[in-house]
Amino acid sequence: MTREPVPTPPPAGGDEAEWIRAAQGGDRSAFAQLIERYWDRVYRWLYHLTRDRHSAEDLTQETFLRALAAIKSFRTGSNFRAWIFRIGHNNFVNQKRTERRTKHQLPDDAQAPDLNSAESAAENRETLEVVRRAVDDLPSDFRAALMLRVDEEMSFREIAKALGTTEETARWRVFKARQKLMKVLSPELLPPGAVSEEAKE
């Protein structure tokens, strides 16, 4: 009976820079640690962009395969998180180019929440649906920037790096996304962090 090879343990301490250095030296288990750290976050963001579980899953896999292939070219000391999101964004843009034909949006049930009580079920679902539809209706550039700001809490500089644009454009896209959401959603329905910093001051 053949046994699976035992992977070498990842660098001690869980330090990302160590994992990157080890991965650049060919250590697959170190790269697996990076996947572990970023998979859910990249998937969640791509799901917001594609609105399709399978597409998001495929794009996430492709993102990490490309990252693995390109890990040696990653500049040590630069921002790995922004780099991985940039690869994900490029994959998304390429996918959009190849499937320009279908543009209609079909609602899907991918975000059915875990509900505590039967009475609140319908209300919660309705609220989530309203918010989801409002976010989905944003142009994909605005949606991409907003979700990096809200979900990933990225700085505008990191968003600019991830999306391959300027810091000013990143800031403007987030601002416009928030502006559009505030027009259609009542304040209590806005996603946490979606109210602009300016409005809070």
C-alpha cells in the first residue's frame, strides 16, 4: 500500500515573509501556507465580482496556480496581499473579455444566511437580498474597489496596486461606489465600512 509523502513542515512562527522565501526556494508546503491564509479572502472577493460560485472557485484556483508559477518573480519586501489580488483581478478581467456575450444577471441563492430564528428568516433574507442586489448593481470596477476596502480593509495604495490603477482612481472608485449605495440603501442597510470616512467625520 502506497503512503502519501509527508509534507515538510512550514517555517516556524507563521511569518509570511519566511513562507514566501521558502516558497521561492521551491518549498510547496510553504506556498500551501500562503494559500491557506488567502484562499477564502480571494474567493470571497471574486465571488462578489462574478456573482457565481463556480466562476469564483475556478478563478481562485487559477489565481493561486499563476501565483505559484510566478512566485520567484515576486519582489521580497513588497506587498504579497496586493500582488495576489492583482493576479485575481487580471484573471477576472480576462474572463470578462472572453464571455462578453451574456450580460444578464440571474439571482442566485449562494448567500443564504445561517438564521437564529424562524421569525427573522424572511426579514433577514429580504434585507440581505436588497444589499446584495445594490452591491451587484455597481459597475464591476467600483464593486472591486469597494469590496477590497470593506472586506479586506485595504488602504487606497494597496487597492491601487491590486487593481493596477492610481491611488487617486482607487479612492474615487470607492467614493463613487459608496455614493451609489447611499442613494439606494437606507443607512442601516449599508455594509459595515461602506459609509465613507468623510461622512463619519
